[in-house]
Amino acid sequence: MKLAQALGANALADKDPLPPDLRERLLARDPLFVASHWVLFAVAVGGVVVALATVRPWGRRLPRRALLVAAWTAGVLMIVRAFGPVGYGFVGDTLVLTGVSAPPPGHAEVARELARWDLLLWSPFFLLWGLSWTAAARRFGRRT
């Protein structure tokens, strides 16, 4: 998705849970956001290489400790993102949707819409992704 957005597509860009000013810059294709999509695409490619290295024979030639640290770190960060102590995720979205946490003034409806999208799409995705990373790390760590 980040590659598509870097190349000019708006695939789910309007559903990205960002503060209103950043969301407008994203949708306007601000050069900083375009560059960040390219960086995130490169990080994703690196993540694919690390994930494959945990299950493919050629991965045994790479430093084991570095692969374990990368896999565990990715998994834990994604699970933390899914639950939302950083403001998004199951906790943050539920607080916004129940009215416990007040959205930014003038952007309440957009904040609620983004919280619904995050609660139903992004947070479950990050949870599943994080659980997959931690399962891969655990399995890789047990291999001799």
C-alpha cells in the first residue's frame, strides 16, 4: 500500500488515522509524505527479507541474534500499536467512540470516522501482523 501511495495512488489514504493537519498534507501529496512512503516501502521490503530469513535455509547464514531482535521488536511494536497506548488502536479508538476521550475541536466527526476505520481495519491488521511476527520469532528462536 505504501508503494502504491508513493507512486500516486490514494489507496485508503483518506482512512489513515492522522491528526487533521497531517491528514490534509497526506491527501495533498506533500513531498514529505511522498518521501516517507518510499522510506516505509523500503522498511517493508526489509521486513519481508527478515521474515523470510526466519524460515528459509539461506537465513541461517545471517546473524541469528540480529534476526531474533528484529523479529521480536517488529512483533511487539505492532501488537502495542494494535492495542493503542500511543493514541490509536483498540484502546484509543474505543475511548474516542465512547466519548471518554474528546476528539480535536472542529474535527469530531472525522475523528470518529477514523476511529471506526482504525478499530475495524488497522488495529486488527496490526494485531495479526504482530502475532505473526512473534510466532515467527519464537519458532526461529527454538530452532537449533
